[in-house]
Amino acid sequence: MKIKSRQFGEVEIDESKVINIPLGIPGFKDNKRYVFLQKEEMVPFLLFQSMENPDLSFVVLDPVQFFPEYTIEKEDIEKLVDWNLEGDEISCFVIVTIPQGTPEKMTANFMAPLVINNNRKEGLQLILQNSSYSHQHQLLK
């Protein structure tokens, strides 16, 4: 299947890689289907691309690549969805903001990670209540 991405143009994707976000992402509730895109020069960043809107994508990364101690409590996830957290593979990503012209000032939203159930191909943006991290946590110091 082919989709359009503002950053990558037309891209061929495997339908089995589509992630459904039933609740949507706050501010973008009408966009419920996403796919991860990546080019070698972007590593460790990925693009979380909306399938409904070629102009909507989020730069994301695995938070433990910058902060190995970062964790999410299972109870926080279980309050929102009925996933088998013991048997399913769960991934976590944070949305990155890169200011134009000053990439060294990039921040990530560690208070509202994207949590993906890889087995179900479902996800949600989890809003953490008691996090020691910020919604604009500096990545580079």
C-alpha cells in the first residue's frame, strides 16, 4: 500500500505495520492510523506518520536511548486500555520538538509518551500524572 508523506513523498508501506490509535492523539483526534517511517540518516529518530493526513507526522524516539532509567508504570496503561501487558510486547516513544535553526535545543515530551502494543498494532498517548520529567525535557545538555 502507498501513502504520502510531506517529508518522504510517496512511500510503500506494509499494511501489517499500521498502528491504530483509537482515541487519537490529543489535538489530532480525527487521525487514528499511523505508521513509523525512518531513513538511515534519521537514526535514532523515527517519523510517526498519519495515514489520513500526509502533512501530519511527529518526530519520535525511544526515550531509553537518552534516559535509560525512564519507565512507565503498567497501572497507568491499564487504567486506559484492556491490554495483556504480561504477554504483549509494548514499545514506548516520546514526541520530539526540534526548533528550526537550533536543533541543539530539541526537547521531548516525556510526560505524554506514545505507548504501542506491538502485538495488537494499537497505541495511545499516555498522560503521566506524577512524572519527574517535563513535557519539554531537554535532550542535549
